[in-house]
Amino acid sequence: MDGDLKAGVVGAGVFGGYHAGKYAQLDGVRLVGVFDADAGRAAFLADKLGVTAFTDIDAFLAQVDVATIASPASTHAEVARQALNWGRHVYVEKPVALTVQDGRALAKLAADKGLVLAAGHQERAIFRAIGLLDAPETPIRIEAVRRSSYYPGRGTDVSCMLDMGIHDLDMAMALNPTMPSSIKAKGRIEHGPKFDEVFTEIGFVDGMELTVDCSRLDEGRVRTMRIVYPSGEVSIDFIAKTFSNTAAIALNPDYAETADGKDPLGASVQAFLDAVRGKVARPLATGDEGVDALDLASRVEAAALRG
């Protein structure tokens, strides 16, 4: 595509505001509008950015080349399907859908139409910045902790696993090409009807073990990951933007000063736009990879329901 890409954001909430702000800042793209079924919310964000507010999805899609779907998770699949049918390239926040069937249908629709479908797993940019995506070793164990409080707040239309832990599942699968082979999980519902806390232990075909401990009930905020390799381990504090490394793997200690490290969301959106323009072969996380993460997260939820 020549000239500036015309971009729009579906959803004028917190994450919609983040995405709209990125489009407004990046070169080679022009934010033209935001859509939200709530006219007041759409107008508030649109006025803030000097763009058009839409409450008609077809009118919105008629004006854009690319669209980010950052509305509530329950709407992701349907709105993404509409955008793809309009011939628009789509970046959909996680989870890409509520069911694996719907997610696979989106990925097939995008492939059939030759469109880019990107998934909102922007934390891959942090792994890329550190150098973990190019590590010559495969982990033997990963321990992820993601505990915070979203009450009252966003994302409660899905479980904490689909809202939070799904990032860690995606990151683990980015480091290990084998398939999950066993899942144990337990969960707690405090506010309902979705899990507010989940702890899972997942075994992979090659023997790697993954544990994910996620909660949206804590008063503080913890976001860490310990990655054990055959030669040593890497421990990351995502909030402090620091890590320690005893593995025989060359990593970037100054990753927090890179573009990816400073702004993972911006890096993910830029990769999406570069894929649309054909500058890179793929976005940071593809639609198929987003569905793979959804598939595993759904299996974790099922295991937690079984207790």
C-alpha cells in the first residue's frame, strides 16, 4: 500500500485509548476514527485525538485500511469477522475470540482473503528485546507469576487466565515449539462468574514444565518469570524491567532502553503495520498463534473447572 494507512480502533475504553494513541504517534499511518457502541465514550476519545467518532460499524469500516479490535473480549470474534469481510487488515487484542472454533475461523478467513490478522500478544516484544526469541537453547522449565488487581476495572468479562495468564502461555510457546501434553489447574472465583485466580502446571512433549500463577485479586502488582535452560537460568522482573542471567546465552542487559523494551505495544502495532505493507513477513504474533494461546488457555480453564 502506498501513502499513509488509514487506521481505526474499535473500543474507546482503556486499551482502545492506548491503541488509538499509538496510531496517532506512528509514522506512515493516520488515525481516522474510533468506534464504540457507547456514543459518549466514542466522542470523548475521538475529541481527545481530533478524529471522528463512529457508532455505526459499517460506516467506520468503510473509512479505514487497518483496524484494531480493543472492545470487550466477547465482541472480538464478531467485529474481527466483520472487518475481515470488509477487506480490512486486523489487529485483535487478546483473546482473539472466546472459542477456539471462532478463532480458527478468523485465521482461515484472513488467509483466504490475503489479509493480515495480528494477535495482541505485545509482550513478545520484550522477549525480542532481551534476545530470548533467538536463544540457542530450549527451556526445561518456566515459572510465570502475574498477580495484580483489576477490581473494579477492565477485563472481567473473561477469566484472569484469558485476560492475564494467556500472555505467559503465548510467551512459553514462543520459546518451545513442541506441544503441551498434560495440564493440571486449580482456580478461585471471588467476584464471579469467571475465575479470578488460576494456578496451572503444564507439561510439554519435550519434557519442559510450565507453571503460571495469575490473579486479579492482589493488592500489589507482581510480574515475574523464571526461565530455566540446560546451561542456567534467566529471571525477569517485567515491572522493574530487569533480569539476571546465569545461562550460556548472550542477552541484552540494556533491553529496557530499546524501542521494543520501552514500548512493547507500539512495537507490536508497528510490526502489524509493517506486515500490512509487506516490509516484514509476519506480525509479532500471528492470528494463528493467538488462537494457539487461546486453545491452551481454554484447556487450562477446563482443567481448573474439573478441579
